[in-house]
Amino acid sequence: MTERVPEFQVIRGGLVLDVERRSADFRDILIKGGKIHEVGAPGMAAPAGAVEISARDKLLIPGLVNAHTHGHGSLGKGLGDKWSLELYLSALAWVGGGCTLEDKETAAQLNAAEMILKGCTAAYDMYVDFPVVSADTVNLIGRAYENVGVRAVLAPMMSDKTFYQAIPGLYDAIPEKARNEIVTRAAISAEQHLKACRAMLHDWPFDRQKIAPALGPTIPLHCSEEFMIGCRDLAREYGVEIQMHLGETKVQAVSGIERYGKSLTAYIDGLGMLGPNFTGSHCIWLDNDDLRRLRDKGAKIAHNPGSNMRIGSGIAPAREIIDAGILMGIGSDGSATSDNQNMFEAMRMAALVSRVVSAEPDRWLGVWDVLSAATENGAKVLGFAQSGRLSPGYNADIVFLDLGNINFVPLNSPANQVVFSEDSSAVESVMAGGRMVLQNRRFTTFDYDKLREKVQRAVQRLKEVNAATKIKCEAVAEYVMHHCSGLNCSHYAVERRLNYDPKAV
């Protein structure tokens, strides 16, 4: 449901966090037609009939922006323990298989609901629509995000090679007796993907300032040259964004050298993929030359510190990314590989992990670095130029944090405590485009209890549907792990793990 937004609203008495000015002051905010019209002194004049909203004892921050997620992963929350990315990909047939159209809508709604409850109002979602993107799925996912109150960039995650074809030597490393339809299943062709994407872009049904289209050729190794060039040209034709997982694991980085004779970044740069509409997600195993390429082409990066640690991929060179002048947002990744959609946690992780790789405090990511990445810079990564700030002309996407929450008692530094103390429990209300979508920690646009019931029914059915596939995937997992462990032992130009050998002590 979509409620009418009053022409004028005025939020009074709130402590407003201004990330650009690095300050927090008591201000009133006048909203007109879903956008911030004026930010002024407490008690400022408002038009007659303006709806007044009290923000007494509240800290107001811009809606957080998730630069990289996978909405379909919300139904896989809590699955898997000691999974590397490659082990997760080898399990994907049962973790994400068997979904109906209704399941995909349910997953998107759950993903959006968690983000709103945790103060996030915009996201870049690389969602899966197996076997190929369809208008029905796009419509349902887009409506789910829009109704909950999350602006979204929807990029169907696609490949025309299977995981087992993508990693050099992996298929041959699996004994013939273990090769079943999990390994030999054919990927959808580049031609089929591109035809479906053209139809999606041509008939896009949403306001692009709320729900925007993009393309997601998932990982360079998983995509043929023909397919990536096709995505490049289609994105240029329709003026849309592209997001890819780039240098996420050492296995990918080493495989890129083996397959292409150059880094993955250099390879896709040679195909003309890099540009202002390109975002590389993760970007862990990149060297300085790779960063220069991204900077020189105006490309962007989505940093996912929590997921990078959860699946053991390594630590991205975030300080080097920022110092190189590359626009960087922060993402949660999907819940199947990061467990949640908590951008407060992602900010804290980004700040803390930077302290592990350098003993020099001036090399660490500070509070304002991560706040910028999770608000205005993240919005720029998504292409939403009017989001991410509490300033005139920007969308009224506002999070109300309860200053009575233990995370803010005592209130010594609002910005520091948003990054280092807040865990989303202080999120009381959320406004999206001038509409209150969460009020007193209750959703206003849908029935959360009914959503819970739908989710539980879906996951129970999917567990039964995918039971046989799970057994087949687990029979292959051992060979995937051993082959990829060998690739992880290979030399690479940079090291992004804190390798510790207890035998050396």
C-alpha cells in the first residue's frame, strides 16, 4: 500500500547529524512533497497546515545506504558455518534453489523489512532470477521494496558459465563418480540473458528515482567475453549501472592470472567495462595498478567488510581505495553470506578492520569516513544523487534514533556512537520519501506477522524441495574445498589475509 504524503511536514526538536559538516545540532526540518525543503533553527516558521512531527530526544540521521546486497539471500539466513565463497557457490543449488515467484517476492520483502528496521533506506540488490530474468520477478521484487520503503537498484545476477567451468581445473578435480547434474548443468547462454535484459530495460515499470534497473554480470570468470561486452553495450544504450563481484577471493585473483594472463581488473578494463556506471563489489584482491584503473575510469567500489570476514575472503584495502580517489560505499552483502542486513554493524566492521592492517592511526578509517561511505557516497554508488544527506533538495529519507537507548547514554559524541555503539536497537522510526514506514518500531505499510508466516512456510517447503540436491552438493564440496585450497597457496601480487602460522612461533 502507498499512503499519500502530506504536502508539508515539519520535524521539530531533533538533534540532526550533518555528515558533510561533521556536526550535530538541534534543527527543525521542513519537508515538502517528500523532499527536504529547509533545515533551520528550532522553532522556524512552517506553512499553515504543515503536519508536525516531534523528534524530541531523537538523533536524526540520513537513511543508510547499502551499496551491495542480495535480496534472495534473506531466506538463506543462518545456513552454513565454515563456508568460503567457493563452498557457498558450490552449495547454491540447494541454498537458493527451487524458489517460486512468490518465494522471490517474499525474500525481497524480508530483505527490505530488515533494512528498514535497521535504519537503511536504499540498496543495490544483485538478485537471482534463475534461470533468466523475467518481467514478473522484476515487478514483484520492485513492488516489495517500494511498498516497504526502500529505494533500490535491481541488478539481476547473471552468468553464462557455471561455477565449475569458471575456476580453472575444478571440473577435472572432481572424480567422475561425483559428477552429477549439479556439476554438469548447463548455464544460460549470453544471447538468452541479453535478450531478457533488453526486454527488462525497455519496459521498466518503476520511477527510476525509487526503483532503478541495472545489470549484474556476476563475476568476470563466470562470464564470457561476449556476454560482458553485451552487458557493457546494453548498459550504455539504456543509461544504467553495472555491478560485478571483482577480486573477491584469492581463488578468483589467481584464476584470473591463469586464464587471462592479467588481473581481473585489467582484463575487464580491456573489454571497456570500467566507467562511471561501474561498481566493483568487494575488491579485496586488487593491487595498486588495479586501483589506478578504477580511479582513472571513474568506477566505484562497494566495500563489504563483514561478509569479507565471514567467508574468509580477506581484508579489502579500504584506505588505499579512498586515498586513490575512488568513490566507495559500504554494503552488507546477502544474508546467506553475512547473516544480516545491518548497516550499523557494517560501518563498525569497516572502521575496526582497518585498524588490523595498519599500526598507524592516520591510516585507519575514521567515523566520518565510514559515515560518508554509508550515506551520501553510498547513494552516489547507487546513482541516487538526491539521497544520503539531510539537506534541502534531498529526499526525506530520515532515521529517528532514540537517545534514551542505552547506546547513547551518556551522549558524548553522536557521530562516534552511531558508528561504534549503535547496533540498530535505537532505531525507533524511519521516514522514506516523507512517508513514515516504521513508527515506534512497527511497520506501517504491511503486516510483519503475516510476512513471518509466509517466510516460515517458504523455507520449510524449500528445505524439502532441495533435500536431494543438498546431498549431491555436499558430495562435491570436499573436492571444491581441496582444489581451491591449492589455489589459495599460489603466489599473488598482494596479500589480503593476516596469515598466521602457529608452527613458526
